[in-house]
Amino acid sequence: MNPPSSQNSFNVLWLQSGGCGGCTMSLLCAESPNLIAVLEGFGINILWHPALSEASGGEVVALLESIRTGETRLDALCVEGALLRGPNGSGRFHMFGGTGKPMIYWARELAARARYSLAIGTCAAYGGIPAAGVNPTDACGLQYEGATYGGLLGTEYRAGSGLPVINVAGCPTHPNWVTETLMALSLRADCAR
């Protein structure tokens, strides 16, 4: 998906963390008329999504750095999958390929830049299956750990909009829940401009 030329596009970045990828698979089944047309119709620009984007390697690393430094505007950070804090809080059970840094680093850094942060699916919202049982990976959600408020970002976290993490839970989440949430946020952001 190429970025639209409009300055008013709603920039979305999608990260996949510890999980099965089922929310992405569900999203790819979105209809009416199709996922790309729906997103483009609302000015939603996918900066990067691991299943929808052609960019890889150094291009993605450069994009992440550009967002982290504030050079590229991030309207919505979507995170799919539980955040793996282990071992011993290092996050090294899940490194973001090519960056030398754990996914939890990128989730924290990019959430600090996002106008909205979204937990897509039960794993990203609450920790889901990866956090069940003895939880050897120390998995959690973006702002919840099971039913306990806190998670990776902590209780005080607020996105640039002033909102906490928006949970779009489900296992997998319904594709319309994701697209309709992004459309509503895009419209909300457009009204704020």
C-alpha cells in the first residue's frame, strides 16, 4: 500500500508480537468491498503491516526510527499478540528482526509517539494464551496483565490523544471491529485538524 499524497492521511503502523497471527488472518478476510478500498476510503495509510506491506529489512528499520524520532507522524499504533517481557524483563524472548532490540522496546517507544494505541486481539489486550498458566515468557497485554490494569505500558500511559490503550479484543478479533475502530479514529482525528 503506497502512502496517499494527502497530508491528512491517518498513518497506521501494525506490529505483531507474541501470538499466532490470527488477528491478521481475520483482518485479511475483511470485506465490503475489500480491506484496501475500505482503508483508503477513510484516508487510512498503512505505514507498515507485516502481511500487507512490501517493505522489509532496512526499510522497516528506517521507518521505525523515523517514527521514534518524530520525523514520521504516527496516528495509530496497532499491536497484535502478547508482549513478551522475559527473560528477566529483558524482552529478549522476542527480538524485532534486524533492529537488535526487543519488541517491547519498540512497543514502548512507538506508543509514546502514537496519537492512539490499539491492542488488537485478546493477546495484545490482556496477554491471552501466551500469558496463561505459568507464563514462562512473562507475557502481558499492552495495558493489562490478565484482568489487572498495568501491562507493558503501565497504568499511567496515555497516547497523544489523552486516551489509554484502546482494546479491540477477540480471539481472533472480527475484521470489522478493527476496520470500524480505525475508521472512527480517522474521522475523530480529521475533525481535530
